[in-house]
Amino acid sequence: MKGSAGEPIPLPFKGLSKLEVEIRRGELSVVAAGAGTGKSLFALNLALQANVPCIYWSADSNAATQLTRSTAVISGDDVRDVKRALRESRFHPYEAALAQRWWIRFNYSAAPSPADMERDLETYREIYGMYPHLSVVDNISNVESGDGGGTMDQYTLGLEGMCKFLNEMSRETQSHVMAMHHVVGEYADGLKPIPQSGLKGKISAVPALILTLHKEVDGLESRVLHVSPVKNREGFEDSSGHTFASLTMDRQSLRLSDLDLVV
């Protein structure tokens, strides 16, 4: 009866585990942050380091960007060197490492529709004999809802409906669906903790887990990314955003790892 629903995906970040955060199959989560904070890198690192079957709708980033980022995270090489190798047709040495992540697939449509997403999931199942364990939507406002609305009320209703669709999709496929999302203007710079109320459109009701991200720049070759569980149905939560796990991001390889500090 249970199937795979509720099965946790391997979480590579121990700081989040200490805060009782689990990425469980059959559930919807939302990761919210200001533009440029690192929510796409967080999702990409999770997919690559957990190394589980994954489909990633990358509406915010094109193929060259995701290819070079993924290669840098996996290989540990400087992302600038990887970009140069791609431009100069010297990419062959990286192909074997990327082939080990063969079950992580990307769709680069700028505005995928729910029908597109359903097609992609069925295609994945047809090819690999299973649905992905992790499905990343980057980001939720790029999904074409077809409501044609322009007012804030229409925008909010569209987001609520999209969350319900993604939640149903997670239940039916027993995949964990992780959707990236924006925050209101007060938190757009990404420099301070973001509470649950800081999400744009107030879409907090449906997701089982909401993580907000803010950054700390040290001026060297790394950046600290703070991850706050502001909603967590099955574990610890602090809706103010002031309790967080801290990850360090190597600016060269873009790889995230634990800072071994939980505030």
C-alpha cells in the first residue's frame, strides 16, 4: 500500500539532517530565495551528490550553463576551465564522469506546461522502467499555467493551483517534487533570513517542506549559504527563518558542502 512514498532521498548535507529535514518521495517541497542567492545551485548539488534518478526542468538556466556547472561539481575543476574546454571543443575528458550520472535528465524549455511535464515523466518511465525519485522545477513561476492572469490575485491563484498540481504529481509518481520560488522584495537581496511569510504569492499551505536560503559572502573563494526550514510537517521548523544549517560553496567548483555549523 505504501510503495515508495515517504522514502527519504539520500541527503548529502548533515547540517540539514540535524535539523530533521528529509527529502521524502511522494511529497512537494519549495525552495525560496532572492535572485542570485543560489537556489538553483542548491537543487543541482542535491541532485548530483545524492545521485538518484532525477528529472530537472531548467527553465531558468540553459543547457551550456547547467552542463558546465554539473561538470564542475562532479569533477571539482574550476567552472571557468570547464567553460573554456566546452567552447574550445576539449570537453572529451569530462564525458566519462558525466556518464556516471546518466539517470539525471534535463529539460530546458523556458516555459514548460503541465502537459509537457506529464509527458516527460511518462517518457522517463518508459525509458528507465521507473519514475524519477527527484523532480526539480526551476522555477515554479516559469511553468505555463495557462490562466493568462495579470493581477496579483490571479498570480497567487495561479501559484496555488500549480502547487496543487505538483503535489498531485508527486503523489502519483512517488517522486519528491522540489520547486524553486521567488520571495517578496524585502528579502530579494538574499542577505538576511527569510521567514515563511516572505514567499511570493503566499503559497505555504500545500508543500510539506519549505526551505528558504540566504547568503553570506566572505570575499574569498567561497560563499556561505544558509538553509532555513521554515515549514516541515515531519520535523523541526522555525517559521522566522532564523534557525538554519550552513553550507559552504566553493566558488571554483560550485560544490556545496557542510560548514559543520548549525545556528
